Amino acid sequence: MSNEISETDPIIQIRDSEDSESLGSRICNPRKAFYRYFALIFMCLLSFGSYFCYDNPAALQDNFKKDLKISTATFTAFYSWYSWPNVVLCFLGGYLIDRVFGIRLGAIFFSTLVLSGQLVFAFGALWNKIWLMDVGRFIFGIGGESLAVAQNTYAVAWFFGKELNLVFGLQLSIARLGSTVNLIVMSPIYDAISKTKSGYECLGTALLIAAFTCVFSLGCASILALLDKRRTKLIPVEPVKAGDEIKLSDALKFPFSLWLVFIICVAFYCAVFPFISLGKVFFISKYDFSPVTANSADSIVYLISAFASPICGFLVDLIGFNTLWVTGAITATIGSHLLLAFTFINPFAAMILMGISYSLLAASLWPMVALIVSKHQLGTAYGLMQSVQNLGLALISLLTGIIVDEAGYFVLEVFFLGSLCVALLCSLLLYFYDNYKGGFLGVSKKRRQEMQKSESEE
């Protein structure tokens, strides 16, 4: 038996023949599978800092409004400034990694942008300059989404044909844990700093401390670059592109079903992410929660998705029926917002339901794109989907802030319910339209394979 681990050995398999080898030799040998799994640690942590800092405003919502003396509309604009550059960058991020920077320098560059954006944001708060904070979030947005592209490119380069789906699931889980940790720890950090500082100086200092997670992710990008350089030096490999070629002219040929998927994506996520960004004050004002308890409730969606997303992905892959899962997830999210809007039942129940629904929709909606368009159009389709999503989030974030300022949280909940009803109507329309066209979206996995085989034979 060979003393080397095959490149195709599963992640959990450890051979008896390795027992005689030191841990250091396996970590330092690119031909060993252990080297790949060691790199996976840094790969998963690459975007931890960006996800942690993205929802810093949500974790300190009441402190932002009080210390900076800003309206809710000004507060939600911080999220809009993050989304604006990504209306365009979702098309360009892959190109920059493929043609300009390369994967190693690209990951380091975008990690640096994330760190720079967070520092500008923090110093803007420290100096009470709202315009500077907006600039910081804009820079942060440029780096954040493109860093995710670099992370996915690393995953494909190292794990294609091996454990790629598992790696994507792990990356998403660690990223969502970053969001969860932020919502749990930032309020206690702010409280500790408030013993020596007050007002916007306290807020700015807390945001500067949060920036250390971006330094950590930049360190992971640097280590990963060294590991990748050593790997490619000793094991010649084909360069991996960040994504399929994007041709905007393909968008004119997209079927009606894909545009329905885009609408569902925007309408659903606009009732989840903006709610989380405003959730802390909602839970404090309606349920009389403490700031720490309010953040705990607000973090449940991310916490559940960290563990449920891989499971839901496996379930949808195994069974099929994507449109039915999407419809069920939207319906359950409507139920969650109904509980939050019209009852005083403990909101943890509604947030758990929302977390499961969010995980299920992500696992069933995004893969549908590959079932609707041909392979050479996937880059354009996913790029356009992300662009439309960011445009929707940018606009809706501004609108939700205005709604809260002018009409309060109850009207905001009614608005979210209206958005989800649009998503539900589109999901039902997608189901019937796909059935009418003889598509794959609403059938079982077995039936889908039979239909695809029949088409290929014809």
C-alpha cells in the first residue's frame, strides 16, 4: 500500500500508513491530502472578517442612532452603500481575478479593501463624519463580494472533482458563523468600552476593534497565497477561472422562468436581510428585550443557516422538487413575519422558522439557474442575479429606513409581508409555467434525470 494519500481520498479518511509520518511533514507536502485540508482552514476563514463586519451596524443599531444622532433612514443607508458597487462588481470581480490580479494577489487585494473600508468606516464614526462612514461602507462593499468570488475560485482550484460541494457548504457555514458571532459579541464589547469612552468615540472604538477580524482574514489570505504558490510549484495544475464568461447580450435570450427566479430572489431577500439590519431595536421596543437578548434573537437566522444550509442542500439534491421547496420556504417565512407583526409570541420561535426557511430557499433557488439556462450562459445568469439582488437590497434598505422613521415597525412588517407575497405569487407562477413548458424545476431528481437523458438521446 502506498504511503501517500490519494488526491481523491475523502476528507474524513485517514490511512493507517500515515501513522508513521509526522504532522509537520504531511502539512508541508502539497502531494498529501492533509496539505489540502490544512489549506481549507484558511480558505473557510478568508471571508470571516467581511461577514463579521458587514452586520456591525445591525449589532449596534440603537448605539449608532443614539451616538451619531441619525435617523433610521441614514442608518440603513450604510447597507445601501455596501450594495451599490456590487450592482456592477458582480460582473467584474471574476474578470479582475482571472485577467488582472490572479487568485492569490486578488484575494489579498480584496481582503485589503475590506480592511480599509472597515477602518474608514470606524474612523468616520470616531470623528462623527457620516459621509466618511458612507465612503468606508462603499469601499468595504467593493472588497466584500469580490473576496467571496476569490474564495470560491480557491475552492474550485483545490477541490474540484474531490469534495467541492462539502467545501462550499463549509465556507458558507463559517461565513454565517462570522455574522452570528458579530451579533452576539459587539454589544458586550461596546458596553465594556463605554466605561471609559462615550458617544461616537465609544462607537468608533468598537468598530476599530471589529476591524481586527479583517486583519485576521487578510492574514489567512496571505498564508493561503503561500500555500497555493508552493502547491502549484510542485504540482503543475491548470489555472482555474473565477467564473464563466459573461455576455450581457445573453440576457436578452433568457427565458421567462429565469426572470421569475430573479424576482423571487429580490422579493425574498428584501424581507430577510433588511429585517435583520433593523431587528435589534424592533425586539427591544416590542418585546422589551435587553440589547444582548435582542441581538441573540436577531442572530438566529444566521446561526441556523450556518448548520442547516449544507443539510438543506443535500436534501434538495437528493429529492428534487426545487419549486415546491422554494414555495414552502416563502410560505414559512410569511408565517414567521405574521407572528412577528400580529402576535406577542416569543420571537425566538419566529426567528427559528425564518432561519430554516432562509436556508431552504438558498439551497433550492440558486441551483435552479443551472437547470434553466445552458452552461455557457451560467456566468451571465448568476452575475445578473447577484446584480439584481444588490440593486434591490440597496433600494429597499433606503426604503425600510424611511418607513420606520415615518410609520414605525408595524408598517415595516406589513411591507415585508407584501414583498413575500410577491415572491410567493412568482413561485407559484414559476411552478405552473415550468410544468406547462415541460421543465425540470418541479419534478423529482429521478424524473429530472430521465427527462435529461431523453433529451440528450434526441
